[in-house]
Amino acid sequence: MGSPDVYSETHDSLAPRSKAIAITLQTATLETRQQRSQQLALAAARTADENRGQDVAVLDMRGITPEFDYFVLATGNSRRQLHAISEEIDRVLEKELGDRRMGIEGYNESRWILLDYGTVVVHLFDAETRSYYALEELWGQATRVPLPWQPAK
């Protein structure tokens, strides 16, 4: 019966190491996910800005909800512009970054287009709808992410 004791001692002595490895892998995976989410959010925001979206903002939602990491918000002047912004964001995130949209809402109505990329949710509004729903105020505890291509305020 010496063998089971040796196995138990060996197994037990490896358990803390296995847990440490698992925690390290989870942490690395979480950090990688968060970096990827931020990359997608900033790419979507830059694309909206380059397509004349107004009041482009990225909100860091990580400390508020486990459902997603970032909101990207932008305002468009017309239905055509909102469509162009949403289609260009899709193109950039899919073709250039290898990501795929999971869902879209409001495209036909074009007052509030929501693009769901899992960890990043893009909200494209007309001015009236953005003002009415005031997501920046609703999620006021979210940190606003500085946009690297814009001068610091």
C-alpha cells in the first residue's frame, strides 16, 4: 500500500502548482481578451470618426457588467451616413481584424443601429435618438477611453 501514499503525496504536491498554472492561463486569457476587445472598440471608433461620425466615444464597461467590455457610440447625420458607418465598421472588423458581428438591430429604421461583436457593442444614433437615450449618462460610471487620434481634452 506504499504506492497509493506515494501517488497521493505526489498528486497533492502537484495540486497547488496545477492551480497556479490554471490561474495564470485564465489571467493570460482574460488579459488577451481585454486587449482584443480594446483593439476592436478603438478600430470601430476610428472607423466611425473617419466616416464623419460625430461625438465618437468609447466607454469602458469592464468594471460595470460582465456581459461586454466596451461600448462605442457615434452620431450620424442621416440614414445613409449611419448605414455607411455601420457597413464600414463591419468591413474593418471582419476583413482587417478577423472578427465577425454576432448581431445587428435597428438597421432598417436607422435611428439607432446596434452592432454586437460580443465583447464590444457599437451604438450608432441619429442626434435625436442619442440625446433621448443618453447612454453616456445612463452608464455614467463607465470610464471614457481616450481616443489616441484625438487631442487630449
